[in-house]
Amino acid sequence: MLATKVLRLIPDLCREFSRLTGWRLEFTLAEHPLPDEDALNDESGYCWHALIDDGQRPAGILRMAAGDEPLSTYAAATSMATVLAELLKSLVAERRHVESRDDDVSTLVNLGMAGPVRENLAFLLNQLLRGAVQLTASFSAAFFLLDSTTSLLRLRAVHQVAADEMPQPMRSIVASHIDLRALTEGAQVMTAEQPEVHMLPPGIRSAMCVAVESETMPIGTLWVYDRRERTYEDRDRHVLQSIAAQLAGVLERVALLRGSESHDRIARDLEAASRVHSVAPFDLPADDRYELASRCASCYELGGDLCEIIPLPAGRVAIAVGDATGNSIPASLIMSAARGALHADPGDHTQVVQTMLRLNRALVAVIDSHQFMSLCYGVFDPETRQFTYSNAGHPIPLLVREHAILPLKSHGLLLGVLPDATYGSATVNLQPGDVLVLYSDGMSEARSHTDEMFRAEGIGDAVLHGIERSAAAMLENVWHRVDSHMAGGDPGDDRTLVILRVL
């Protein structure tokens, strides 16, 4: 329908024409019944007429009435009327174009305002396809999604056509030249005369295909189909590409939402797992014959360091410090297997060699051949002040006594390598004031910004300079020195530290 301003303009122009030429000009709206061409030619009382249309539908009729006007002015009057008619045709055609663009923009804006909520993704896809059909004056539309291998296109949504009527709902991107060209070259138009006619639904005579893509990767193709043999204009191409961009945005945002939900779920699971693996201070046994302090920290949500303090009968306590290969979740799985085997083992934990043999067999059975774990496992008896231990390839424990730092021995191969590996043990007689230090290589190999390692000597020196302090104070001092040493350097590895001070 013509806008109100245009409706008001035409009668004003007719009156001005009549005033200037003396010939009366009239305009009849198309909403009234219009006579056909023959009837117009036979009309009495009118000597000239012109049909005003916008290129698609009639807007009205412009007629010049016959009267007592001088015939000498007729030619000039009809010439001016013809010019006026052409101007009016241009005006209403331009108005129709503007109204069409307004409708297009309104539809696109409405489509863009739809929120990409996961639960209504199917509805959003249908709305976008409906918009593609409406704005391109097509019959139907379809969306094909590129799978993760980027080699296949799968039909994911259709509008005004049954999915089972769509030919090749799963098509190879290499074999489908139209889809491939749309993704690599731009919009493609297809007709029933082309060799790829088998790709068109029944009764379809023409189609257009555009790429659906994000800023970084192709997502799929968007098609519109028509039963007519038609030529798609630049406007149709631009509109369809706009809808394809909105479709890509919806899919990206839905994927981001789902990815965010998965990330949050994984983060919650990792946080829960890290709590399970942690050793809190209140888990440590209390005894007036010795002090224990321990800390285990992962550089990721989960780590591969093992730190276990296990109270045993008769006041004895087992200490296990280990380090699995790798980082984060893979290392954590190895550590968890060792931790589970250690706690599920019904054997006598005071028999350190037997415990190491059982742990080794358990790890060989459940981990891959390229995975392994270092472990130092020992039992302290406060009654005899003896520490009996076995070391399977783990950093050597330190005994700090008076003014000396004494490294202990190692006894065997890493756990999880050979099923028939053997392990030895040693017993250390401790004295009041002695400090026993067990740690992982995340402490000794912590690097500074100049790539200098902290080393076992750094750990021993930090303990030695606070030998009169409590076990907890010594642990804090060592940990603080390692943090200071690493300032500006690499974040490092998982870190574990256990300090046993004999009273």
C-alpha cells in the first residue's frame, strides 16, 4: 500500500497541473475497481489516461478530462501529463522498494533478537529458514551442517518441505560442487537445467546456496528453493547472506553455551577430585614424640604427586611420597591408582618391601607401558625412633642432624615398569632433634628466572637454618624459599613436602 504522504501528493499534483494547463487531471486509486484497457479507451469524457504502477502491482489511473479547452494546447498538455505519469511511476516504484527494504530490515532485526537458548535451537533454526523464504520470496529452505571431519554435509533443518523429500540429506562436500563453490567462492544459483538437478527437491526449478561460516571456519550451507524459473537478484543474495550470518552466530553462541556448561562441569569435577586427593593438616596424627607437617600442591587442577600419611597400630605412622609421570589428569590417574592400591591393600603396611612389591604389581596391571611412578615409602616407629623405608627411584630423602645434611639411599626401579622388579629397604635410627625431609622433584627442581634449580641442597639448607623451629614452621620456611626462588620463572611442577621432626 502507498504511504500516506504519497497519497496526498498525487491529488496536489493533479490540481497544480490543472491550474497551469487548463486541462483537468484526475487520479483514481487502485483500491477502487479499475476499468480494463478497452474500457478506458472507450470512456467518454476523458481524452488521455495512463496506468500508474510500482512495477509489480497497479497503484491507480491518471486521466485527463475532455472539455472546452483549446485543442491547440492538447499536445502540450498530454506531453506534460505523460512526463508526470512517468515521475509518479518512479515515485511509487521507489516507495515500494523502500517499504520492501523496511520489511526486510524489520524481519532481520526480529530474527536477530531471538535469543540463542539451547532448548529452542530447533525453533530458532526454523525461524531463520522461514525468514529466508519470506525475504527472498522463495518456496522453501534448508540448512546443511558440515560435520566435524569437514568432509560431509548433513541436513539439519528444513522449512515448507518434508525432510524425506530432500535429496542427498547427507552429501560429500567434494562431490557436491554447488555446496563446495558456495563455501569457497560465494553465493551459487542453480536451475533445473544444470547437471546437478538431482540435488533439487521434487518440483523445484531454481535455487540459491550461500555459505554459513564463522570468522574462523565454515559451518555449513543455506539453501532457498523456488518452483519458478527465476533469476535471483543481488538483493536476494545479500538478504540470504545476512540470514546465513545470523544462523552462524546462533550456532556459535549455542556451541559456546554448551562448551561453557561442559567447562563448568569439568571444573566442578576437577575441584571435587582435588579435594579428595588433598591432605589437610587435621588429617595428620598427633603424638608428643614427634611432629609431622605436610603439603602437596598441583600446578594444575589435578596433579600426579602422591602424599599420604597413614596412622598404623602401636602408634607407628606410614609416609608415602610419590610422583607420577606427566602432568594434570594423566598423571593424576596414575597417582590415584597407586593411592587406591595403597589404601585397599590388606597387607601389613609395616612391611615396606612387601608393600612396594604389591604397589608395583598393581600399577603394572593398570597403567600403560610408558607410564610409571617414583615412590618413597617408609614407616616411622616413635617407640624405637626407627624409620624403615624403601625408595623406588624417588628423590633421595634428607636427614638433617645438628649441623649436617645427610642424604639417604635409594633402593630400586620405578614402580609400574617391570612386574618382577625387586626392592630393598633401609632403617635409619633417629635421635631427638633430627629432622627427616621427604619431597618431590617439584621442590628440588624448581627453577628461577635464570633457569637455576633450587636443588636438594637448597631444601636442606632451609631446614638447617630453622632446625630449632617446629615441623610446621620449617615447612613454611622451605615452601616460602621455593616460592621466592621461582618468582619470575617457570610455574614449575607439582610440589610435595613432608617434614618429620623427632622430639
